[in-house]
Amino acid sequence: MTIWLFALILTAIACATLYYAGAGRTVNAGRSLPDATNEHFRAQLKAIDTDAAMGRLGAAEATAAKGELAREIMRFKEAAGGAGSGRFTVWVPILLVAVLSLGTYYFIGRPDLPASPLATAAAPQGEIDLDTAIAQIEQQLAVTPDDLRGWQVIAPAYMQLGRYADAVRALRRVNELTAPTADSLTDLGEALMMQRDGNVEGEPMQLFRDAAALDARHIRSRFYIAGEDTRAGNFEAAIGEWNALIALAEGNEPWLVTARNGLAFAEQGLTAGTTGPEEITVPDDAAIDAMVDGLAARLTAEGGTVDEWTRLVRSRMVQGRMEDAQAAYTAARQAYPDASVRTELDVLAADNGLVAQ
């Protein structure tokens, strides 16, 4: 109720100002207020100022009192001089302002809400709870299961929360509702890979190959293909894939170092296959784990480049050690707070459900 009273007072003051400005006055005419009346109104105005200065009236109350005094002065002048035919043109806009302001507040105002601190009212909308947002989207998708945009929004949220089975279901729906793209096929392949603890064999690898067939310049899918061919010992195919990837680079991409290392390993593997197995020892899982753990220990103790952190995060994900991947990503963000130098790392993390901490 207080807010309505305050709104009425403000509206009255605005209307009085419009009336006083638009009613028109005759300078030095006989319709001016008598001196005694002027003194009376001056005394009232001075009393209002005194009460406000002494704290007996708040700022809003003093403004309202002055507005009421202004209206009383106008009523006295109107009674003394009579209302001319021009007054009608003054009252029309005044009434219009009053109706519009009060009517607008009635429809869009919320006087029923309790007062809240300004900081709370201005809280960023991005701070909405992720679980709540997902629940709302899920409710909407239950009603409109063909909402393509809804599935596209909720799939990466599932990945971020580690709900890989739900992410797979959402990404399958995306590819059903619209023509698959290299990105959408790779996203589904990655979700399946994470659901299978980093295993890319079978459907994930086929999805990566389909993505590369759709777009020969698609970096993510071709990276997975080259890496899997190298891991599986298909060195001749891997060399072709790594060379094709390197040819797509402009020379300053952060993933280029990894691609060149992959090419060197595949070339060494192919050479060993023709000259004798003693030339190269392909590391087993235990050896790979030891190398990755050694990299993690060195980066933790001494630090390293953002490319090395990216390699560590990717290695942890391939190992299926998502908690360690998250820890490595958090450490990398602390080591490189400037997001502009972490582009590949941030994309890798977002695509695989790692969160910024």
C-alpha cells in the first residue's frame, strides 16, 4: 500500500508541475496573489524546510508537502482569477500523464514483492543454478520433444555435469531432428567415448570418420582418427592423417605441436615395422600411465607451457581419469589466468564436461 501512496504522490507532483508550466500566467496583472496570502504560503514553505532540516520530515514527505502546497496555491489563484477556456487544453495532457503512469504501474509493477537490497535485485542472471535450469529444460522437452534448440542447449550441460548417458541421448536427438554436421557427429562421438571411459573403438570412431567425411577440414574429428590409428599401430594411415592435419594449420595453432609429435611417433613406428621391432618399443598402458604421471608431476612442481597442460588434460581424459583431468584443468587455469591463451584447452574442457573452478 505504501508504494501505491508514494506513486500517487509522485504523479500528483508531476501533474502539478505540468499544470503550473502550461496554464499560462499574466505578468504584473491584477490577478497576482495578495501580499498577505503570499506571506502565508511563504511561511508554510519555510516551515516545511525547517521540519525537513530538523529531521521531522523525510525527503519524500517534504517533497510531497511542497507538492500539496503548490496545488493549494494554484487552487487559490484559480478561484481568484477564474478558469479560462485555455485551461481545458492544460488538463488534457495532465490527466493523460496521470492515467498512463498509474495504469502502466498497475500492469507491470509489483507492489506485492517485499523490499530487497539493490545488490540482490541486480544479481547477474547467469548465476542461476545449473541443475534448476536443466530441470526446467527437461520439463519443456517432455512437452515439446521436437524442440531442436532445447536439445542443443541441454547436451553440453549434461557433459559438464558428467551425465554422459543423458548427453548421448540428447545428441542423438539433435542428429535426428536436423541434418548431422561434422560438429554434431563429433560431439556425439565424444559423449560416447566419455561414457565408455575413453574408449573410442566402434561407434565413436565411426562417428569421427563420418564427421571427417562431411568436412575434410574438421580438426577435432581428424585428431581423434589420427590418434587412434597411431595407438592401434596403423602407422601408415596415421602418417597420412597427421600430415593432413598439419597441412590445415596456419603455423601458430596450439595443437600443432601435438600433431607433429604424433607424426614423428607414427613415422618411427612405421620405420620399426620395416627394419625390425628392436628399433622402437611401443609403450604399453603401464608405461603410458607412467609417462603421463611424470608429466603431471613436472608441471605441478615446475610449471610448463599451456600446450603441455592441454596435453596433460587430454591424456587424463583418454586414460578415463576424469577427476585427474579436472584437477589438471583447474591447475592450468591458475597457471594461465588469461583466457586468450587457453583457447584450445578451454574448448577441450567444455566439450568433455570439465568445469571452471
